[in-house]
Amino acid sequence: MTSSASLDAPAPARGFAHPAIGRAGGKAILFGEHSVVYGHPAIAVPLPEVAVRAAVQLTTGAGRLRSALYTGPLTRAPQRLLPTVTALDAALSALCPPGTSALLEVESDIPAERGLGSSAAVAAAVISAVAEAAGVALSRDERFELIQIAERAAHGRPSGLDARAVCATQPLWFQAGAVRDLPLGAPLHLVVADTGVRGRTGEAVAAVRERLAADPHDTGAQLGELGALADAAGAQLRVGDLPAVGAAMDRAHAVLDLLGVSDPALDRLASAARQAGALGAKLTGGGRGGCVVALAPGRDEADRIAGALRRTGAAAVWTTTVPRAAEVSGTGAAEHTDSAERAVEATA
Ligand code: PMV
């Protein structure tokens, strides 16, 4: 299992006199990727085993970025970092006096473009760090709107699921922009495995849109089935009916495959997880590369499934336990998330 311990350590603050720190964790979508774009419900869980840390020092001089991908003036950051630069610019212009720039350092162990929320988590961490540096307490909705500005730079027209999920400390139910907590009746022992292939969310979303335009009846029915599976799984998760949740995951994977967003590497990892004893397994996120998520009956089985997935060729594997409602401690993936914020509005 990858450790996020290095990200929890005190900021190295190389060259920063007084950095402000923001953090955010990864996420996995359990149900509803793609169908959520069309207003159907989705369920996501935090994945704090992977995380981003951003350090910010405000300046009136030239802005600079230090990251694994690029170190240098912000104005010359590569196109790939556009969402990060967009998050910083959005936060600076919303929260700081005109003319303010920043020295920004980003460290992340969330693999990019694997459906684990890397771009939204980087944006969330950067925005939290700027808010901290500016002495501004952002509401959850204000932070969400700023993350969405960066997500639009990353994905075009994101549903908002990722921007909500990377700030969540509990499983969440998302529909048409609204979120609420989804209390679990039993802990979820999950295994997430990376095919090692970059996911192509934007391309996959565009392909589903084209498919829907060309064949509204069948594609609409498939998107509707994904929504119905999320609906049913919401109830199954509440009562802890894990075999039913696993079966719904298997069916969701099959429907996502029909929609054209799976691939042989995802199919292979999902089958390997089932053969190793998973109750269910499916791709997670946009697909066409990226990761699978498998539901294990218990912690030991999760370790066994993780071993099987490594032997099947997964580039990385994480196990996580999402506690049942009564066990939620209040610690979680996102910084600046207090208990009031965690009582997400029950609008869905
Ligand atoms: O690949 P990810 O983790 O960014 O997830 C995308 C989820 C989609 O439903 C495919 C797109 C969206 O905007 O919700």
C-alpha cells in the first residue's frame, strides 16, 4: 500500500519563509461515473491513502511553481499543469488583493489521470493553501466553485462529483450538483488497482455523448441503468448488504463496457479481483485506462485480492477501509473540513 506519510510531514518549505499548507485526498467513484453527467446519482468514497500537499507563500513578485513535473516561473508552466495554474489564479483573484502572486510547491502521490481525483485534489489543496495564506475561511460551496474553475480547465464540463469527493471525509451521494453524506451500514474494504495506463476522461465523456446522440434509445437505457444501480446501491450500502453492492458493481462494470469506456486492462484487473474473492469489481472514474475498484468481504480478503492484482500486473494497488457511520472519526482527506462542513446539505 502506498503511504501518504511523507505528505503529512512538516512542510519542507524550501525557500519559503512562511508557507501556508493545504491538503486534499484522492477519491474513488463506486457508482455513477458517466451517468452522473446526465443527472443520474453517483456514489464516491474518499481515498486518503493517496494525497496532495500544496505549500503557498504569497508574493507581489513573480509567481513560481515547484513540482515533480515542472519547476520554474508560473508563466512558463507546461499545458499539462493548466488546471493547477488555473486553481492558483482563481484562488488568488478571489481571495487576495490585486497584483498578488505566489510561490507554490505541490507534492502529490495521487497518480495523475487514473480516475482517482488527482486534478481536483491538486486544485483543492492549492485553493486551501491560498485561503490559509490569505487568512480567509472558505465555505464548502465557495471552495467547490473555485475547484470547479480548475476542473473545467482539466475536463471541459465536469459534473462536480470529483470536486465534491476530494473534499469529503465520508462516502457521499451526489446528484445534479447536490451532495449529502451516505452513512454505511457496514465498513467497506476496498482495493483500488491502477492499470498504469493514463485514463482519458475527456475523451471517454465525449465518446459517450456521441454514442447518446447516435443511439439515444440504447445508450439512454444504459445510462439509466447505471443510475438505477447507484440508486439501489445507496440503499444496499446503508443497510450493509455487501453481496448486493458487489453484484451491482459487477453489473455497472458490464454496462460501462457496453458504453465503450472499459478496456482490456481494466477488464483483466476486474476479473482477477473477482477470481481472488472480491464481492464485485468495476472500473472507477472516466475509464479507458485508469483504475478498478474491488469490494472485499473483509480486511484479510482485501490483502489477498491486492496480492492477486499485483501478480496480474497492476502498476499500483491500494487498500482502504471506509468505516461504517458510527465509526467515522472526523479525520479525513481534506483540510479545513470541520464537522459543520461534513454535515453536507441534504438536498439530493
Ligand atoms: O476520471 P475522473 O476521476 O475524473 O472521473 C470522471 C467522472 C465522469 O463521470 C466520467 C465525468 C464527470 O464529470 O463526472
